[in-house]
Amino acid sequence: MMHSVTPELREWLDNLKADGERQLSAAELAEIIESVVSTLHGSLVQPAENGGQSASADTAESESLSADATVAEALTALSEFDKNGPAFVNLSEEIDNIRTVTQDAANSILAVTEDIENFAVEDDGAMQAAVFDVTNAIFEACNFQDITGQRLTRVEEMLRHIELSVTRAMAVLGDADAIERSKELSDVVEQEDSRKEEHILHGPQDAGIANSQEEIDKILASFD
Amino acid sequence: MAVDLEMPVLIVDDYKTMLRIIRNLLKQIGFNNVDEATDGKAALERMQQRKYGLVISDWNMEPMTGLELLKQVRVDESLRETPFIMITAESKTENVIAAKEAGVNNYIVKPFNAATLKSKLTSVLGDF
């Protein structure tokens, strides 16, 4: 694998080759090794600039530095991927917007449905029953807003967990802002987790895992 | 004895949309005297001011959950006989058992339909 060397080192090596009889002193040898390692290190931490090549004879320290640099770069990119501001904060705002929009939509549907029902209240006969069947179906369908709202809350909690992991890793790599932010997040996440455990909160379950109404009725009946 | 449709009913949920849905479904059945609260603490305060014939409550609310409300109601001498139905997305067995042990009269899992609500009301209060 070829690595470019600095012009100074190249000149020095060429002179040594030309003067093949001369023996190197220990100090000269050390200087050459240091210079070569420095060149290798440059190619390790900046692989892209070297066409993606990596050194085959890396030292453990160089590998570690390279990994740290790569991880730091990835974490920074993850936390700043949204150009409009802090990514995790923006994601939370987007989720809030979805919650508000769906809530407004559900309330608009309910308001219209209530108006329809009010027209039917005047009628005591078959028309009222037919209208109530339809409006019932609409009320039932609007359950979605509560369920999606709870699922969005769960997504927000998951995001906080991911943000905490990212900021903790950035803090370990020396990001001063991340140290403070990870402390704040850690408190929030800890409180959320402990509340969920204390109050037995799981939120909506996926079909197949959740107990159906029929299964719940059986559990209740087992107490009789 | 037929159910008194004029009795005050308290519905408790932190989602206003859900309060509206339950209120409308109760209205269709004939209950018109319905009050609302958005968490257990507010519900308890209301219950201490007015005698309710039925409480229908969600579970997951802050600062006081529906389960905490139920426990508070059951230890209060003046409130302990109030029929209490939980309507919640918490469908795990441990939740149902915890609610039953705390004294819940019935348990409806979200999303629910009008027929289920009416059936549970009949089970708790009697025929309409």
C-alpha cells in the first residue's frame, strides 16, 4: 500500500540512499520512524483524503484515534442532521405538530357529527335510530386520536432515550455541551422510566400482544 | 329498578377528544348529566364537591393516574361505593389485575365501541 511522504522526508531518504556507505545514528533513525508514523497517522484519521486507503501496519493508538474521530463525526452528524436547528428538539416539535393536527381534525369531525345528531334528535322514529348508528360509528372511529396520541408519546420517549445515548457518547469524547445536556436528559428519562414502572404504564399494545376485550372480561370473571 | 339516567356521571381523560366521544356516546344512551375532568386529582376534587352515580376513567394521566384515583375513591368513606369503570389502552393482564384488586367494577380496553360501553354500563348499573 502506498503512502505519500512529506517532501522533506523524501529528500532526506533520497540523500541517504545516495550515500549508501554511511551508517545512521540512533537519533536519525528515531527521527525517521517518527516522521513515518506521523505520515501514517495522517492517513488513518483522514481516510477520505487518501482515497479511502488504510494503513496495514497501524499502531493500536492510531486505530483508536481513527475510531474516535469517526464516532465523533457520526454522532455530531446524527445530532445536527436537521439544518433548521437541534435535530432532537425539532423532532419533538414535529411530533407535537402531528398531535395537534390530528386532535384538531378529530374535533372537527366530532363537531360536525354532533350537529348531525342534533338534527336527528327532533325525530323519534326510525330516522333517529339510523342517524345514531352512523354517528356512533364516527365516534368510535375517532378513538384513533387517543391511541395515536399515546403512540406518539411513546415515540417521543424513545427519541429521548436515543438522544441520551448520543449525548453521553459525545460527552465521553469531550463535547462540553453534551456533558450538560446528557445530565438534563438523564434526569428526565429516569423520571419517565420510574413513573411508568410505578404506575404500571405500558401504553397501547400491538395486535396479537394486547389482551382483547373478551380476554379482559375473562380475567375479570376469574375474580368472581 | 331501572337506571336513573339523570344521575351525575363523571368522565375522566386527559384527551379532550376522548371526553367528547364518551360524552356523546353516553348522551345517545340517555345520560345528559355528565361532568368532565382531565386527570385523577381534578376528578377527586370534583367528587368531593358532588355525589356521582358513576365514574368512567382513563388510566394514564398526570399528575394522578386513574388507578390512583380508584384507590383514593375506595379508601374514602363517602366515595367508596361509587361505581367505577376504567377505559384505557393499558391492556396487559397485570393492569387488569391491578385495577380489579383496587376495586374497579369493569374494564374497557381502547379502542372501544358503543356496544361495549353500553354492555359494561348495564353490567355495572343494571338494565336501562
